[in-house]
Amino acid sequence: MIAVALRNLRHRPGGFIATFLSAFLGATLLMAFASLIDTAADADAASSESLTTTAGVAGGWCLIIVAFAVTSTLSLAVRRRAEQIALLRRVGATGPQLRRMIVGEAAVVAVVASAVAVPAGALLGGALVELLQNTGQVAEQVDAVFGPVALAMGFGVTLLGSIAAGIATARRTAAPAGAKPARPRLRRIAAGFFLLVGANCATLTATLMDGKGVDAMQTAGQAGIWASIGLALLAPELLRLVTAVLGPPVRMLGGVAGELAVLGVHSRIRQLAGAVMPVLLFAGIATGTVYMQRIEDDASAGQVVPDYAQDIKTLNYVVVGMITLFVAVMLVNMLIAATAGRRREFAQHRLAGATRGQLTAMVSLEVVLVTVTGVLGGTVAALFTVLPFGSARAGSLWPDLTPGAYALIVTAAAILTTAAMVGTARRTVRGPATAALRA
């Protein structure tokens, strides 16, 4: 089956674009931050401490997000091939053979993407060192180094994450026909674990880090990220809850398209939950980080702050901007892949009498449900950062903040989601429906 996996990669490269892009971007970020540790090996003590701290904090955030994004994208890509896997099973392929094929494909894509990411990771790592030098945290004479730690982290995390995702996805996808569907127990346990870790970081921020000034950012930022991942794992439950509340008005206002949208969400809850995850991560991480910095700016206004506080502010915006950009790209990447995989479903709707306009309207209403679910979940996750940091830094659980930045983040999430899903749906329904069924 390894030979089949290699032939799949050679003859169906388009089916692996989303997975490749996810692994490539993730490996680039991981290598860039890990290269700071390579650079620290030959630097003076003060520079080495700054480099190691930045790699540990920002790189740790990045590692968590990248591993989650790669896993989610690969799972989505494999689910899209359910018919091919069912065909292989009908011609005699066994479960272990199918699992080896899926895991082999994931490993090859991860290795190729990591290799392509080496030049990009080296350039980005050099840019990070230059940024640290410009903010006075690293001596000018320190040269950027791209060495074994960067390569080990980039290749290792990307490869292990892809193999783990391949094994987990293969166990579900390659199960025998008629087997019981996988129960969500492990997913819910993992979600509870991540939420507990986030709550623990939030509690530490509000208690032990109270009065620690800008240093409280480290635990506060982690709280929101852990909570975002925990809530993203609960995306099916959150989407089901939001649809139960908004379903009646969507049906009433949307007519046939509204009825199709609500029925489609109920029947494809797991697939559409995959679209909720990146929206939730984007909204949660961006909102939590932006308002954490706003609180810090207000708290330090008019005070004499150490030079490193301003440096951390600059670095914080740049690093979080990189991570948010990565999540935004992943959002568009995953939504396009998820929507393009519905070609056969759209064709069946058209043969049953639905028009292209009704299908586009159906996807538009699904966008509403997905965006509302993702934004609400992301908002809750951001509170894991904002509330404890506000208590520790400003002495108030609910700091006096303007909603302008939040409105911009929500608008960006809505625009990205709409452009990815509706734009892809409009392209997918072009051409005869019968041709789509035969494809």
C-alpha cells in the first residue's frame, strides 16, 4: 500500500495541496523560532537569555497551534477521500493496509513540506534576530544561525504531528463498513484537558502574577491559546447549539435555502465543525492578544517603564501578528478544502431540483452559522486572557476597553469565511451536475 500512497501523491497532487500548505507554513514558523536557540548557543549571556526566552514563549505558542492546524487539515483531507477508501476496501484492501497508505501519504507530504520550508524558515529566523537586535534585546554582533535545533524541530514536529493525525484519521476512515461510528469521548476528554490548562494559566495570572507587570503576559497569553484549542475541539457541540438557537429564524428568513442550510448542518455536523475550528482559533487568539496589549498600554500610561517593556510590546505585536496571519491562512485553506469537497453533494441537490442560486444562498447561511459559532467560541476563549490579565494589571476584571478592535477582528473573520466558502461554492456548482457526479 505504500506504493499506492506514492501513486496517489503523484497522480492526485491537487488533493494534498491543503495538507502541504498547512505543513509548509507550520514548519516555516517552527524552524524560524527554533533557530533562535541555535543562535543563542554562540551569543553572550544577556543575548542568549533573550533569544531562548523568545523561542520558548513564542515558539511554544506556535508549536501548539501548528500541531493542531496540521492535524485538523490532514483529518479533513483524508475524510474527503472516503469514497476512494471504500472502493479500495471493496477490491480487497484490509484495514491495516489502508492505514499504512494514509499514514505513508501523511509522512511523505510532511517531509517534502518541511524540506521546502527550510529556506523560508532560515529567512524568517534571521528577520527575528534582526528584530531583537533593533529592540535592543540582542547584541548587534550576534549573527543569526540556522542549525540542528531548527531542523530537528521543523522536521520532527511536522512529521510526528502528521503521522499522529494520519493514524487517528485512518482508524476512523478505514474502519470496516457497518462498524460503529467513533465516539467523541476522547475528543471531549482532550477538550476538557486543554480547557483546564487554560483555566490554570488564567488563575495563575490573576493570583501569582498579580503585580508582576508586563511579565503576566506570558501566562495570560497561554491561557487564551489553550482555551481556544479546547473550545475548537468542542466545535461540533457548539455548532449544534448555535444551530438549535438560530435555526428557526434562518429557516423563516432563508426559505428553501434556509431549510437546506439547517438540514445540511444537522446531517454534516462533523464536516462543518471543521470549518468552525479555524474561525474560533483566529477570533480567540487575535482578540485575546490585542486586548491584552491594550490593557498593558493603559496600565503603563504615564509611568516610568523599563526599556524592555517597550521592546516586549514591539516583539509581542510582531510575533502574534505572525501567528495570527498563519491562523488566517489556515482558515482560508481549510474552508476552501472543506467546501470544494462537497462537489458531489451539490450535484445531488441540483439533480433533486435545487438551483445554483439556492445552493449559493444555502452556503451563505451556513457561513452565518459557522461564523457566529466560531466568533462566540473565540470570544469566550479570549476572556481566559483578558479577564485575569485585567485583574492582575489594571485591578479590574472588566477593564475599560473600546470595542473597535473586536469589531475589526469579527469583521475580518466574517470576510475571510464568506470569501472562502461562498467563493468556492460558486466555482464548485459550475458545469453540469452529472459531470460532477462522475468525477
